[in-house]
Amino acid sequence: MRNKWKKLFSLLLSAVLCLCALPASPACALEVSARCAVLICADTGLTLYEKNADMPRPMASTTKIMTALLALEAAEKTGDPVVPITEEMVEVEGSSMGLQAGDEITLSNLAAGMLLASGNDAANAAALYLSGSQEAFAEQMNSRGKELGLKNTGFVTPSGLDSEGHYSTARDLAILTKAALQNERFGELCGAKTYTVSFKAPEKTVQFTNHNKLLWQYEGAIGVKTGFTKKSGRCLVSAAKRDGITLIAVTLDAADDWNDHISLFEEGFSSLKKVSFDESDRVLSLPVVGGEQEQVTVRGLSGGELAVPATDAEKIKRQVLLPRFVYAPAEQGEVLGKVVYSLEGAEIFSVPITAQESVGQKEKEEKGFFSWIAAFFSRD
């Protein structure tokens, strides 16, 4: 039974991992004002548009995507502790959620202050509380970045204020955001138009309005984070969902970022098509060696859906991978093979094929002494 689940988990994991191996989509004719930009499908990791996507740039307060994610993950693990605000925490320039020394506020509410009000004080407070210093927290940010596969990113400040060695790329920010949106609490906060934060001391509530105008301007927008410094220019990371497809757009140093993102989303959604991978109605049989019955019925699972470029949907190829036979015993639900879907030679999805019933091993007949004698003299 344990081997059955190991095989099933392995095949399902390979199906998930291969989502990131989709062939790159050809560049479209879309033009944006940003110096650097990228558009990806969050469900697959497929790049739909890019412009200088790997050029390192200062990324301003989009940095807070990482800071807020780390804060929310820590809050979930530690029961959302109350953070006592100190003078050092609020000694930071730029945008603020209005923290003052002596305030007491939960770690998750600091994340809310980062994502809606872009509070540099909130980011600084979370960093000092979690790591003791900005430098130590930067190490934590960079370590997590490596785990997520960020290849051209260096974190120095938790807020995104300009500093030497503090940079990222449009592509890395899209990868980071894809991971952050998998955190349910992060998604709730970055997609909220308004949010009310409660302070533990002094007891009060403050309502913040999200700086992300796309939440009002574009139907289906679900976040994520704005940013600006003189050095970085206007930076924006956004996400939108339509018909079960989630897209992430990133622009760095953009003169017209709101319209850039609307154009990117419109282009992206119009270019994608949902493809279903359901093998549950296909039933096959496999010969069984040494079994109580000669065959076992096998069936594929319901594999779900995947968004691919509409022009590529008809190019997807299906291949059934099954052994010529199986040895008994076989357990019901045991993974015996898979159906592989590929696009331009790259595997994009796979669906496990499992046994529909158990087949026991045939017991060997015990032969007595006289049976062996009779068998011996009957030989040619």
C-alpha cells in the first residue's frame, strides 16, 4: 500500500513540475511604456510577453512582496504575535502606515500595512522583530529568494528604499509573486480595496485604502503591489484572474504603468485557451502474470485543466505509457502507468493510470509424493 501511494505521489508531482516546462510563447507585437516588463501565466509559469525581463533594476516598494510574505508565514507559524513598536522601527523615511513608538500591533496587520499603505515603517518593524536587524532580515530575504529560483535579485532593505545592491528583474518579481499568491492570507490582503487594521495598544482601528488602482480600473484584478522612487521610476506588480486563468504582470520604470498592465492582461487573456485533461472515461485492460485472474482493468484519473496559447492547443500530443503486463499482486488504486501530454516535444501534463480492482497472487499447488512420481514417469 505504501508503494502505491509513493508511485501516485511521484506521478502527480511530475505533473505539477512539468507545468513550468512549457515552451516559451512567441513574443507578441504589444508595446508598453515600461523599460522592463513581463507577463506570465501563474498557473503554468508560461511567459506570454517580455521586454528586458532579465535586466536588473531597483524595484522600490514591490520589495514588500517578499517582506510581507515572510511576515505572514512567520505569523502563521507563531500564532500571529503582537509586535511592540520601538523608536528604531519607525525611524524610516517615505510612505508610512502611521506607526508610533509604543504601539502594539500583530505581525499580520503589519503585513496589511505594507501591502495596502506601502508602509516603510511596517516593513522595517517586521524586519527588526523577526531578525533583529535589517542586515539579518536581508539575509533571510535572499535565502528565500534562492529557494524560489530568483536568479537576478539582491535584497538589502525590507521596504524597497534605494540602496546599493538592492535590485531585481521583472521576471524574478513575477516568480516571487506567483509564490506569494499561493499564500491565502497574502492574496486576501493584496487584493483588498480597503482593509481595517486593529491596534492592540492603544486600542484603535485604522482603515487603509489600497494604492493599487487596478483593483478599481480592471475587472478581475486581484493585487498586488505598487512602488516608486526617483531612482526606480514607477514600478508595478499586478495579477488578474479570468475564467479560472491567473496572469501576473510586472513593469519596472514605466511612464504609463496602469495602461501597460491593462494592455498586457487583455493580450494575455485573449491569447490563452483552457485545455482539459480527463482520462476517467478511458478504460483499458492489462494482462496479469501469476494472478488469480488473467487481466486487470485500468483507468486514468481526471487530470484537471491547463491554460495554453490558443494557437498551440491543437498541437498537443497524447501518449499512453503502460507496461505490456503486470505481475500479481496488484492493488486497487495502484499506479500502473500514465498518460503524457506534450507540446512541441516538451511534456506539459501527465495523468496517472491506476488499477480499478485488486488482483491477488495465484497460490501454488502443493504436490504430494505420488503426484511427483506420476509426473516423473509421464515425461517423454
